[in-house]
Amino acid sequence: MTKLFGTNGIRGEVNKTMTIDLASRLAKSIGTWLGGGTVSIGTDTRLSNQMLKSAVIAGLTATGCDVIDLGEAPTPAIQLYTRENTDLGIGITASHNPPQFNGIKCVDADGTELMKSKEEEIEKIFFDESYKLVDWSEVGRVTKDDSISPYNDAVMDNIDHDKIRKADLKVVVDCANGVGALSTPVILRELGCSVITLNAQPDGTFPGHDSEPTEVNLKDLIEMVKTTGADLGIANDGDADRAIFIDEKGSFMHGDRTLTLVAKRTVKEHGGGIVVTPVSSSSSVKDVVVEEGGELVYTAVGSPIVAREMIKRKAVFGGEENGGLIFSEHQYCRDAAMSAAKIVELIASEGPLSEITSKLPNYSLDKRGFPCPEELKDSMMERLKSHYNEEEYDDTDGLKIYYDEGWVLIRPSGTEPKYRIYSEAKDDMTAQKLGEKHLSEAVDILSNLK
Ligand code: MG
């Protein structure tokens, strides 16, 4: 069976692989699978959103589902609205991908991203074309509602307003012309921060920069933090589920640093507790969690996997190294506005961002990769496991090998015909050496396979 859903729902290029035909057939499959009920639907700011949303609504109502149209909204706002009000949620978004892409993502009734097994049930209906269209009198109705005000209120309910207000902070927010503009700056102003915005007009052509918050894309934000003497800079990705931070000196902070910072703070506040993160995250997360008396649980890569493990283990916090943080007290999904508010609260109580992060353990990460045909990915993994079976390794996701000086993670890419190698150590040189050694070993193993 062809796989329809990838790691982030279904993505594709508009009017090429992501078409209204695909969208309506998928929506008929979703509606048939759900068997009626109410579905909320929201979008990011892409130009193709109305087109795809109309097709999805057509498919859902044809199969008897009522639809609540939330308009443009951050993905975490759609997730919260779904948890509180509907049987399923749908986000029309391609997150950080270029403007010609779009995607469709399903949210379960508990607000988490739909799990694989349920996506497979929907795929089966899709490929069998076993949709069940309803009688004319049972066609679904469409209404509109606002998900953003209740979402913004929910974020603020989890934050210490007085502390932030007293700190009188100046913040620059780069919304990447995405839906974060509807939430992050609004919340920060409400909390008494002085807010300067960049790219805060929703615009699906992404005129400011691409919607992935990389250091290169954030050069204007970095410059603005420096020239205005702001306490920090905040960048959202296109659908505002991830946030990346710039400290008061204008330094770009990798997602691992904020993940470590918030993990430390949360475990300290709870006097212990479980934190969940994928095997690809920096050892700095484990170091601080253990130091504060907590426990770290590793999962496979993917935010829905982290979220579900957090629910299962009653974890206090979790997240990914890409700026996707998940706050148990709020909701079990990545949330940019909540991350922004938490970091602002942390600065208000502990001091400048560069100072508090300088106290965290620091590691160097080396990233490299090599091409590997799809059909060889599985046998390659088997060979790697037998090659490294003398070492201490973890096969939660790919192969993570621990050494005295650090670790190496070798895993197949989920989206490309490629293997990736991540090597972490205390300094750049050691990390690079680990990376070089494992790359050449892996390439040898692959050439023997071919
Ligand atoms: Mg995103």
C-alpha cells in the first residue's frame, strides 16, 4: 500500500501532488472513518489554503460531518480547540516548507496529532475508495468560530503575569508572515512586555523570509534585537508550533538550548519528574534533568511520539531539539506561544537569557549524511547493528552508539533516500572525528551491500 501520511500529515506541492481532488477524497475518507460528528478546521497563511480548505470541507460534509471553520490559526490553537470542542481537528498547513507547498494534518479528539494506526485506517478507506456518502438530508453544516482568543487565554493562565509585568521586558517577535502573528505578540503585549514585531502581516508568499526559523533566515531579527537593545528575540515557524530564541546579545540559540533550559526549570519546580525527548536530543537535557532529581525518557523521533509518551508516563515536560516544546500543564503538543511566554517568565525570574544559558552543560554536534536507496534502508540497518554489536547501543530509533567521549546516532531519513549521522561530544574536534569515522564505516558497509 502506498503511504499517504508522512511524519507530519500529508504534504505536497500545490496543484501537483497536493490537489483539490486529493483533499476531497482524503476528507471523504476521514469523514467515513469518523462516521459523522464535528470537525474543526484551521489554516496557516498560505495562498492555497482557501482552495484546499473548501475541498476538505466538501468531503467532510458529504460524509455527514459538521464542520467548524476556524479560519487562520496557529496549529496549537487548532489542537486546543479540538480537544475542548470537537471529535477531530484538521490543520491545512505545510509548517516551515516553501510557499508552493501545503499539507493536511489530523488532530485527534484529545488534541494530539492522530496516531499512525488511525492514519492507516483512513488510508485504507482512501485506497479502497470505500467512502460512505450520506443522504441529502444528512449532509453536514458549516459554522465559524474563533479558536485564537481561548488559546491565548489558556497560554496566559499558565504564566506568572505579575513577575513578567514587573520585569518590564522588551521583546522582538518575528512571525515569519505566518499565523504566529495572531497570537505570540498579542500575548506578550497582554503580559506587559514592550513588543516590536517583524513580518507580522500574514502573507502566504512569505516576503520576509522562508518560514523555517534558521539562523540565516533570522538575520533581521538578530539585527533588530541588537539595535533596539531588546531582552530577547523570538521567532515562530509558519504554523507557530515551534519557537526559536535570540538572546539579549543577539546570539542565535539552538533549539537544544531552550529545551535544556526549560527542562531544568520545570524539573526544579516540580522537585523531580519525567521529561521526554527523542534520542536525537543533546545530552545536556539528560544532564540537567538528572541533576535536578528527575528522570529522562528517550523516544523515537517525532513530536506525536513524544507527546504520547508524555501522557503515558505522566511526564512534567517534553520536546524536540528543533524548538518544539510540549508543556504538560497546557496541552500535549508543540506550542510556540506557550514557549515564548515560558522563556519570558524565565528571564523575568532568573535574569538575562545569555547568563542563564551559559550555566547549562554544552556539547558540540556534528551532522552529516550519505545517500542510501530506499530499498536498502532496512538491510543497511541490520548490517549496522551487527557491525556495532560489541558496543553499547540503543535502537529506539536508528542506532545510537554510546562512547566515553559522546554518542553517535545513525538513522535513515524519513523523507529522503538518505542516512543521517549525528555525533555529539564535548568539543567540535571530537564530534567531527566521531562523525568522520562513522561516515566512512557506514559507506563501506553500504558498498558491500550493493
Ligand atoms: Mg511547524
